[in-house]
Amino acid sequence: MLNHLAGLAADPSPLRREVVVDGVPLVVRGLCAEDATALTAFLAGLSCDSRRFWHGDADDTEEAAGWIEAIGRYDKLRLVAHEPGREDRLAGVVDLSFSLPEGFEITRYAAYGIELDEERTARFGPCVANEWQGRGLAAALLPPAWDAIRLFGRERVVLFGGVHAGNHRARRFYARHGFVETGEVDGTVDMMRDLP
């Protein structure tokens, strides 16, 4: 897997897709080192609700630097979306992980009676900039994310960290797109879906 991630870091072209959202063309591609400033700005621009549900209280610059440092090195693959020629202004990001460490999803799902196959499962966490929310970008990011996941031979997707039980909008969105709720622990609802 690490060789494949390193290969995509060197040549991310297999990840590149074009989508149209609310009449606006967007490029979806792999995160690259040159995205550090844009990623920091994206994280800093998240609303309080978005930050609470997705990013938390981490320092934006440190978080972005960590993502950049991880390119091609760990179990992570991140996608970014932006208008063509506007690499400085990210519309959305997708965080993908190809490991299931003990104490997180694999442990929670086991408590629900679901055994996750580490070789066939990916963790998925999308986030959309405030000005793009409600316009269809989150849905448009799904096919490029599924394509990226399939490159690694994975066929099951679980939400990275689950979704806050009170985030009804996100829970409805995921349900509309084939995710099923599997259980809830400490106010976090786990959801998964199998890729067609």
C-alpha cells in the first residue's frame, strides 16, 4: 500500500477528475506539497459548526503541515477540489485512510458485531468550504473518492471518526448516499457503505 501511495504522490494523475457543481467546473485531485497555504486557509475559513463537526480545535497551520508531510508516506490519501486555475482557494477536501487502528473504528464496529476487513475497508471524511455547502459539492466528491478507494482494492467505506449524533444534516446526507447507521458510542454515530 505504501508503495502505491508513494507512486500516487509522484504521479497523482490517476486521481484527477473534473466535476461540475452548481454550474461551476471544479478539479478534484490529490493533495500536493504546493497546497500548504491553500489548505491552511481552507481550514482557517471553516465555520464554527464545520470545525466542531470535522476539524476540531487543532491549529490550522500545524494541521495543514501534517497533511502535507504525510503525502505518500503513511496510510493517508487526501483529495482537494478547486476551480480550474484557482489552486489557492480550495472548495473541499476528502480525507481517506487505509488503516484501521485498534481503539477506533475497528474496535467500535466489533462492539456492534461487525468485523471490518482491514484489507477491504477505507475510512472516509469529507469537508466542504462554507461557501460551497448546500450546493452539491459533497455529493460530487463521492465518485472521485470511491474511484480513489477502489485503486487500493477497497470495497467498504466507513466514516472517519463517525458523525456527531446531533449533526442531522450530515446523517441525512450520508443515508441518501448509501450509508447505513451501524451504532452509536458517546454521541458519535458510525456509518458505513459498500461500494458497488
